Amino acid sequence: MKKWIKSGLIWGMIMFIIMTFIYPYFNDEEITTKKVLIGFILWTIGGILFGLTLKRNYKE
């Protein structure tokens, strides 16, 4: 697996956990299956885009 994809997916996974579970927990928001699925899709795409940005900026 290319380094930029791996870095992006790791970043996306961390953001997914923080924004889907930790942030709502501390704000007394409900965590639903729908929010988890939407968050997973969005943060996976966001992670790949973040990795692509790293690739373009740092020229692996």
C-alpha cells in the first residue's frame, strides 16, 4: 500500500473515532447507526483526500 494512502486512511480513522464517538459523547448527543455509517463514508473519503494532499505537497 502506498504511503500516502496509508497515512490518509490512518488520519481518517482517527478523525472518524473522534468526531463520531468521542465528540458526541462529551456533548450528550445521540450516537446512531446512521451517523456512524455516514461518518465512516465521509471520513474515509476525507482521509484519502488528505493523503492525496500529502502526496502532492511532499512529493513522495
